[in-house]
Amino acid sequence: MADSDRFEAPRRAALGYMLAAEETVTEAYLRGVDEWLDSVRGRVFSGFGLGRLMDPLGIFGAANRFASALVRPVAGAVESIIAAAFTRAAPGTEFRSRPWVLQHLAEVGNHMQATPDWLFGQVAGEVQKGISAGESIPEMAERVEASLLDGGAHVWRGRAETVARTEALSAYNGGTDEAMRAMADEFGFQLEKVWLASMDGRTRDSHFTADGQRVPLDGLFNVGGFFAPLPGAEVLPPEERINCRCSVLYVEPGEETDMSNRGFRGAEREAAEVLKRKRRGVIRTRDL
């Protein structure tokens, strides 16, 4: 089998694992949103029956429910992704006490702490629009509830997908990396890692350029001028982290990584994308 074929299977496997992980986080997030918004609605509309306007500040009154309803379930989903990565790469290894795992799970909540502030701004803005447009209180309440205070609303599905893609990728890549480090430490072998970008039009130029970068296991990739150990790493700024779909291939020192035409069914589309970007001066590391 050619080298290009040899690396196709891990790339496709990584994509499959990440898609499943995204769905796990999405479901946890939307369940949590439903539970939290139940509490939010009760506070925002607390004086509604008395003819008073909605109170956007009620969102902060439900802040005590935010962690238990939303953060903890999402953190639980992220932990299950890390556990699955260890099961695949280092079965039997205790992972929950490892420093990276503890830190990563703590950071999950930090990524979502701005949600109440965001929702307050959205609801307050919609209330002001309704007042300016001369809407009745019932009309305004119905519109705001349907668009913002219903967990099934489009805006929450979009936020769920963004959170899921970002959290699932960092958990999958980070968990796999931590598992590979555990194996390398236990058995004393050396590893290197290779950045694998998705070869389509949605990939950032900086990530497209990074495709094929190869560094030691403890090394850092150069992504758009920022240095990070993995795709989705916390050290990357949001513009290089959010919605990333890249993965990492682990190889032994000296192992060949000729990944030309690594997409079986998408080889023509990949070639067209590579050519289009090359004309703009965006060239993959592995093509240099």
C-alpha cells in the first residue's frame, strides 16, 4: 500500500471520532440550555402577569442554575470524549488525575461563562426594539421567547454547534495527545506529530498552510504566527481555535509521511482547492 493510502485511514478515523464527539457535546449543550432557560423564563417574566415589561436582569437571577444545568453536563460530555481517546490510544491508563485533564475540564466552564451576558444583551436589545416599534407587551414577549428563550430556537442550535465543534476537537486532540504521551513514557519510545488540515474551502488559510507540519511530540506547530501543541489548543486565539476541524497524526522519527492525494473519494476536489489557494499564495507545508 502506498504511503498516501496508509495515512488516509487515520485521517478519516479522526474525522469520524470528532463528528461523533461533536454530537455528544451538542446534545449535552442543548439539554442544558433547555433546563437553564426554564429558570430564566420564570425570572424574566416574573411580573408579566401584572402588566409589567419583561425584566432582562432576571437572566442574572438564574445564574446559580447556569453551572449545574449547562456547564456540568457539557464538561461531562467532554470528559467522555477524553476517556474514549485514552481507550483507543492507551487502554487501561488512568487519565482522570493527569494534570492536563484536570486543567482542561476546568477550562470548559470558562469558555461558556459569557453566555448569560450575551443573552442579557440580546434580550435587552429586543425589548428596546419592541418598544421603539410600538409592540404590545404580549407581542414582544412572544417574539423574544420564541427567538431567544426557547432552547429549540435557531440561535441556540448555532451556539451549540460552535461550542460542540470547539470543545469536541480540543478534547479529542488533547485526549489523544495525552494518551500518546502516557504510552511513550511507559514504553520509552519516541514520537513525532504531523498537523492534518481538512482539505476543503472552509479551512482557514493558516491551518491549510500548516498541513504537513511535523514537530517532535513536545514541539509546537506554527499556525498563523501563533505557536500551539495541537489544533484547538487553549493557547490559540479564538480566530485560530473556534470551529477548527484539524487533527494530528503521530508517527515515529524517520517514518515517511507522503500524504499526496490522501483523500480517496475527494482527491479531485482536494486538488482543485490546493490549486485555488496556491494561486493566492497559500501553500501547504507538505508541498514546500
